[in-house]
Amino acid sequence: MKILMFSNTFIPRLGGVTQSIVSLRQELIKRGHSVLIVTSYLPNAAHEDGDVVRVPVFAHTNGADLPLPIMSTRVRREIQAFGPDIVHAHHPFLLGRTALHAAACFDVPIVYTFHTRYDLYLRALGGGIWLEKLVRRSIMAFCQTADAVIAPSDSIRCMLQASGMATPVVTIPSGIDTARVSGGDRSRMRISLGIKADAFVIGHIGRLEVEKNLAFLASAVAVLLRNSPTAVFLIGGDGTQQRAMMEKLTGAGVGDQVIFTGALKGRAIADALSAMDVFVFASLTETQGLVVTEAQAAGVPVIALDTPGVHETVTKGGGLLLDRRAKPAAFAEVLQSFERLAQAEREIFRKQALDNAARYSAQEMARSTEDLYGKLVAEHLPNLPCGALRARITTELKIFKSIMSPFDTAAGWKESA
């Protein structure tokens, strides 16, 4: 098959969505498929051999690229030369709209992966309940225009289905490349960072942005560090919240026990994970929490808040989940209990973490996605020449309705989800 993907973000921008797309593309190519990606232009993007089409960007916000949602003559020409069998959208906005146009223009089915809870991102940013509802309704309308929706977790699938959406929803978790995160050099990383071999290391890797609930995480870890002067908080990644985290930890008197590595790439990710004794995660906005799975694939148990997506990823034994309404002190208490475990007990957690991660292979993700593609392509009824114009008009009306629907009384998914 020839698979046309649209994503607002792609390498060299890092993040869960990018990593999911990279893994899926690699595995689909291994399985004999061709993949063309349409994404935003970046001046520092490496040369690509014709399998990535870059479109102009009209703004950059908090490290995010906002590409122009257009079907330019150049983009249309490159897609036509590719000849897609199916379109896969990874965002509902901007290039997501372009994906709908492309599917209509080339008369092929379209699938959308629900990677991101944009409504909860807005909540974390203080956007207000009206704006949250507006975004939910807009995303729901987009889902209704797709032939199928991929949910990264069962909790997200149930949330969408409970909304009464007619579009089929299939659970396909984002897969991970275990080779990318396993086999790290624990001693090398600890020595390079000046961490003692017997120190208890609490770790976190990810984008340091407000939607990741990092103020809570810093407060919780600060309590543990005050009670354990030899413990270390190792943080990989960068973002707008790094300074705020450091100020909070320094204000708590534990700044000298904190190490920021900045963004990690390549084997440095595996080395950093191997240096950790436990991985901590407090985000309330995940659809799966890919980094949590990667930590477990490296044999690192996880302590996290129990939220949709993460709930399915961290099962009993591979880590511990706290109620999402837990206070930082309760989180710190669980951390301290884990620190006190004997090595043999920690090894049990480590083995269970590896078992949990084994369920999320990139190969399984690609196989399941390939099956969905095949089903949609087989069921798609091509338009007759005389009906092509009618189909285009119908699609344009659907796109217009999806844009306008947030302003009507249609409901989005339930707030309790």
C-alpha cells in the first residue's frame, strides 16, 4: 500500500506524536509499504530523500509548528505522483484539514489517530471551560469525517464511543522501539553526571511544559529529597517549565540534588533510563503516555498518577499508580516506600515492568494499523466519474460543518471521561 500521512509536527521536533509516527513509518516500510509524510517546514530539518513533503509554517508557539493548512499546487503534485491508497491524519487541526481535502481529491479513505487531549492542554494553560468545550466539539466533528479513528488506549476509545460518535474507533497503542531504550550503560551515565553508584535516582524524561503537571511533580519529589539527602532527581528534556521547576526545587532546599540533562537523543536516552531506579510521571493529559512505556521497556518501574492511557500502561507490579487527586505528600510517601525496598523486591518490579512493555511493540502497532488500512481500502467504494464532483462537494460540506460545529449545541465527549 501507499500510505499518505499528515502531521503538524515531525523530526527533528521531539515528542510522543513524532516518536509514534517514526516507529510506525519504519515498521510499515519494513512490511513492504510506501509512506509519504506531509508536515511543517523546519530550517534545521535534515535532507530527506523524497519521502517527506514540507509545507510553510505561519507561526511557532512554545516549540510547536503551525503549518499552513493548504493544498498548494506543489503539495498536490507530489501527492499525485505518490498515488496514495489511504490517508492517515495525526492531528485534527491545520494539516488535519488538509488531510481531509487530500482524501477527497484522491478518492481514498482517511483514518485519524487521537494522539492528544487538546482540551486538557487548554485546561492546564487556564484556557477556560468554554474554550475546552469548543475544542472538544471541533475534534469530535473531525472524527465524524474520518472513516475510522485510532485510539491509543481503551480508556480513550471508551470516551469517544460514549459520546455517541458513529465513526468506528479501534484501540491501537503506539508502539515502542525497545532497542532504542534498552541496554543503556548505567555506570557510564552516573559517572558522567557525578551520581554515586549507590544513590537512589528518581527520573523523568519528557517535554517540560505546563500540561505535564510538572509543578506537582517537583513538589512531590522535593519532599522525598529533603528526607533522603543522598537521593537524586534526574530530569531529561527541555521546555518552558525548566526554570519554574528549578526554582521550586531550589526553594525547597534540594537544588543541589537535581540534575537537568537537557534534551536527550540516541543512546543517551537509554543510558539515562538505565541510571534511574524509578521513573515518575504526573501528567493528567495523556492518551497513552508513551514515555511511561519506554521507561518500563528499559526495566525502570513507574510511579504515576492514575489517568486514562497511563492506567492501562502501568499494571500491577510494573509500578504504582496513585489517585489522580493525590497530594504531592502522598506521592512522596510512595516514593519513599519504594526507596526502602530491598534489591530483590525492586528486581520483581523491574521484571514486571519489562513484561508490561513487551505488550507495546512497534511491530504489533504496525501489524494492527496495516490490518485497519487493508479493511478500509477494501471497503472503500470509489466514486464513478459522474459522481466525483458530487463527492468533492459533499466532502467540502463535511469539512465546513466540522469547522462550524463547535459553535452549535452539539456535545463533545463527556467531561467525566
